[in-house]
Amino acid sequence: MPNIKIFSGSSHQDLSQKVADRLGLELGKVVTKKFSNQETCVEIGESVRGEDVYIVQSGCGEINDNLMELLIMINACKIASASRVTAVIPCFPYARQDKKDKSRAPISAKLVANMLSVSGADHIITMDLHASQIQGFFDIPVDNLYAEPAVLKWIKENIPEWKNCTIVSPDAGGAKRSAGLLFFLWFIIF
């Protein structure tokens, strides 16, 4: 695939490697480090001029560090003349803070959307957003992928008694997705 570069942030390098392998590409060279004052430093180790760049970085684990690293990587690629930068964010940071639920509360998901846009991202690919309204926080295209089909396939292939399984949500927000999985499993059975 010409003109495509994939870079990995430090949050999930195994996932980035699997994506690159699946596409038959090598991961781009990037060095991330911390200065003594804990500032994040990112060095893109190859030319991205005119390239379509994909940066894979999840918003879990050390959320703030991973988010800042992603923002710096996006900006580094943009100022190095990448033609387009797509941030692949399997777990969108601050997605649970998607509305104003009390006075003086921030809408942090909107802030993250603004930061990604200002850093230079041209496109966002994410999964199972906490609320679909987050897509409306962006002025750039957002693809919100759903894990449900892959989860259903995994359940059928790996759970011997899948017809008798129970799906439990970790919180009230996930109850709708859990109910959807149960519906599709029920539909398959009957």
C-alpha cells in the first residue's frame, strides 16, 4: 500500500503491530521518551511528507500521558508535511464525560475532541463510544466502530455452552450493549 505509514503510540504496541501485519506494512519508526520533568518527547524517525499517516494509540492505562503523546505525534506528523493524519483510538479518553450533569462540570469529551482537531488530526477512528453524541463534538470525520459482531463471533467460537450464557454489563451505560448482544445471540439460537 503506497503512501501509508502506521505509527504506534506506547499504549498498545502489540495491537499496532497486529494492524501493520494484517495490512502487510511495517510500523513507522518513532521514539517516545520523558524528560526529567516528565514532559513527553516524541521523535518521528522517518519522512512522512505527502503520506497518509495512521497513529494507533488507546486512551486507557496512563490516560493523560497517552493522550498527550497522541497529540504530540499528530502534531509532529502534520508539521512534517503528512498529507493526512488519522488517529486510531480504540478506547476514546474521557468518553464518559460527554454531558454536563451538574453545574460547573466540564464536558471533557468535547475538550478532547477539540484538542485532537487542533493538534492536526484529519480523521478519528474509535470503537464503542460511550455515547454516539461524541461524534458530534468533532468538525472532522469520526468513524465509531462497533465490537459487537466480533464479540459475538468470539463467544460462539470459544464458549462451548454459548447458548446458555449470561452477558453482564459492567455499568448501567453498557446495559444497552449487553441487551443487544443477548438479542443477537437469542436470534441466532431461534
